[in-house]
Amino acid sequence: MLGRTIEPGITTKELDRLAERHIRNEGGTPTFKNYRGFPGSICASPNDMVVHGIPGKVRLREGDIVGIDVGVTMDGYIADAASTFPVGEVSEEALRLLQVTEEALMLGIAKCTVGNRVGDISHAVQSHAEACGYSVVESMVGHGVGREMHEDPQVPNFGPPGQGPELREGMVLAIEPMVNIGGYEVEIGKDNWAIYTKDGSLSAHFEHTVAITKDGPEILTEWQVDPWK
């Protein structure tokens, strides 16, 4: 719904209001709202802002990209998902970043099989992003998710394969590559929430909540169409 709504001129606060209304109308609760004091129902992070953008007066412009991260609680369980969308017509460089980041996510998800290790996910994400000339953010990671927003294990987007906790049937993970066109270093903004690339380069963020089943990974937050394509 948000992907179809994003266009030049809309503010991130308007997107936040639409998201909260939709979530509550469907019987859910916006997980992010008041989580550790966060004031929004979604995170909206444009351009060089990697994650954790507080929705507000920022008006999206033609050529921007914006990461939208959404958490929903329903029946005591939490799902966490993100996508980065183009705003109007964007550069080929920006579109390639979106494509590569989503590809890295899907390659990581493909490693979510019983008996693999968390490091297999991490390595798949990092290998693809770096092979395409990008860098992955190392200071923030994916995570287990279920009755709490952040559960064990942590799921880094970098590292060697074959390391870390073993993946078992019934585990649910939020896998979320954050990929920068420039360097991997980031810094926190003045509001103590928003995280920016240190060099001001564009950043993309894609995330799915994934269940590990005996038949392989099951994406619990999959939408039918990638609205940005």
C-alpha cells in the first residue's frame, strides 16, 4: 500500500499516518510506535539515511529513494519487513542499488535451511553486495523475531560461512541487508535515531520475516509484486 502511495511531494509523516491507519484497520498494532521511545509507526529513511528515520515534515522529491520499515503485531506475534522505493524517476545508479540489495536479501533467504548456520546467510548477503561493488553496513544486523521485536539470534549481513548458531526448524528470522553505494561506515543523526552513511552515499534496505521449515524457507512478509519495479 505504501509503495503505491509514494510519489514526489508526499511527506514521510503522511506515509506514517496511512500505515498506522491501515495496520489498525486490519486488527494489528504498529510495533514500532513507542518502542524504546520511537515516535513513529514506521521508519522512513530517504537517500543517505540507512534506517530508523522518524517520519515528519520531510517532503519526498523526484529522484529520491526512501526506505520504509514496518513492524506489525497481531495475535501476540510480530512481523518485520522493509523495502526501499524510488520516488518518481530515479537514476540508473539508484535502481541498481535497489536491485542488488533485494537480490542479496533473497540470496540470504535461500540459505535459511535446517542445518545451515547463521553465517551462511551473512556470507551470501555480503558476497553478492561486494561482488557488485557495494558495501554492507556492519554495525546493524538482522535478528530473530516472534513475541518480541528483537530476539536471538543476531543475523549479521557479513562474515564467513559455516559460523554462528545452527538453523533449526521453527526459527523465525528478520533478515535485512543494508547496502551502501559507498563505504560501510555509518553515523547517528542529531535526533539519536536516524542512521546515515558516513560518506553521504545512497543506502538501500530490504527485509523479510522468514520461517525456517523442514521444506525450506517460508517468507512470511512477501507481497505479490515489488512496487518499485
